[in-house]
Amino acid sequence: MSRLMPRLLTMIMAVALACDVAAQEHQMGETDFMASAMAGMHTFRGDYAKLGDFSGTVSNHYSVGIGKWVVPALGIKIEASYGDYRGYTPYEDDAYRCGMAMRTADGQEYWKTKTRVWDASGWLLWDLTRIAHPRRASMHRLTLGVGLGMVHHLNYRGQGISSNELAAHAALQYSRFIGDSKRVSVDARISADFYPSSFDLEHGQFDYRAQRVDWAIGVSVGVTAYFGRRSQPSQQGQSSVSVETRPVRERSSSKGATYQNLSIELDFGSGVNPDVSLPPGAIATMVHIEGEASDPAVERAKDWVRSHPQLSAATVLVYGPSPSGGKVRIDINFMH
């Protein structure tokens, strides 16, 4: 109990921090619901995983899930998965045995095994990126998840011994959003699954000295779609896009060309690109974005400049202090 208490307190503090930070930042406009699909490979580490080659323990794995970000940094998910577990057994009458008998270097006889698995679980998710940088909009997300559910398995022919057992899961997932709307992300995940050791029919049936927990570790890739209503702007005068314009300064050259300098401040922290009217017919020659190039809001400002027809041909300079709260000042030189 003395060892578990510090870990339990740490988990409670992490959940509290996630809820507090996310509640403060909910007006930033994250989408609430998600649906995902993933495919990958995993290796099953049962009692006899080392009897044969590592490649003989690798097999396919597929999963789909639906969930909701309760607040932007804390979410829940239900996931269903399907796949095979491959391994080895020294018992000829093992219900999961398949293939011909083989022998180890010291002459021990063993067989390959293959188990077909269906799994359903509930998950708790933490958005580590939002917890670490609560006031920055990002095109990246790092998610930690833990899950608990039930696993159902048969032998690879769909016959033999059937069993339903508890299963625990943990995963670390990296997501890269596609597009300014952040409605779709491409995902890569490392996951671990833990089962009672009766999963491979060893502990308590053949050998009570066998490991009590069997586990698998895997990698997978997939996509996630985000949908649902976005949060509304704050009622205290804040909006998802704010524009502040300084007076336009004009001057004329000896060749009759007119030059203008326009200074605006845009809020890129909400994840929504602003729609700003620029002087009609003017072509930008130089754009100065105030801030550090590595700042996510500055990156979004650069993308906005590149995508705007009147700004795309201009020389872009990035320097100065980092923006505050996602607001970026942009100075534009125009020529008519």
C-alpha cells in the first residue's frame, strides 16, 4: 500500500491538472468527438515466446474506436480490436497448436501456436501536448491512454477452447493534423496489452510456476476523424479571430508607383485562419512576421501568408519576440 499511494496521488494530480488546464482553454475551439481506425503488427510474449524465432511471434492487429474529448486535454474512448497472437508451445495437445513439430538446439520438441483474438475496452486519454503547452495551438498531438476491457479468444480455426478474460492496455500515440480545420489526423501508436496467463493455458493448467501475466507489444498506424460542434467564442469581447490594424502609410516613387505599409495583429491561437481584407489591387513585396520561427502560432501565420494570393510572392522575414496568446503582428509592404 505504501508503494501504491505515491503513484495514485500522482495520477490524481495529473487528471486534475488536465481538467483545470483544459477547462480554461476550452474556448480555443477543439472538436469534441472522434472516430479512429488503425492497423499494425504486434508480438506476443507468452511463457514460451523464446522457444523459436522472434518472427514467429509477430502477427497482425486491427482496431476501430470512437471517443470524446470531455475537455481538450482529457478524453474517453471505446475501442474494439481484432487480430492473431502467434507463439510456441512444448505441448502437443495444446488447443492452439498448429503446424509440424520442431526442435530447439538442445533437442526439446515444440510447436507453433496461433490464437484468434477479439477485444473490447474502455479508455481514458490525456493530451500531453495540451497539458505541456495549454495556450498554444498545435498541429501535433501526443496522447497517453490507458484502457481496461475484455478479451475473447479461440484457436486459429475458430474451434477448440474459448475463453473470456480481463485485459489491460496502455498506449502512446502521436498524431499529425491535416489541414487548418484539424478534422483529420494521421496517427502512429506504440501499445502494450496485458492478460492473465491463462491466456496461453499455462499458469494453473500445466505449470503453476509459469508467469502470471502474458503481454504483447505492438506498433500501428491509422487515421482519426474529428467531428462535432466547435465551442463558441467567449462572451467577454474575445473572438476566435481578432484583427487590429494600424493606419496605412503611403508614399509615391519617382516612377509613379505607390507604396503602402500595413500593420495588423491576428489571432492564430484558435486554430482558425483569419479572413482579412487587404488593399485591393496591391501586391505585397515584403512581409515581416514578428516572433520566433519555431512558435506554432508563427508557423500558422507563415502558412496564412503563403496561401494568400496577394502575399504569396512576397519576401517573408521572421524575427522578434514571441507572440502572446497566439496573437501575431504582421507588417506588410505593398506596391500598387
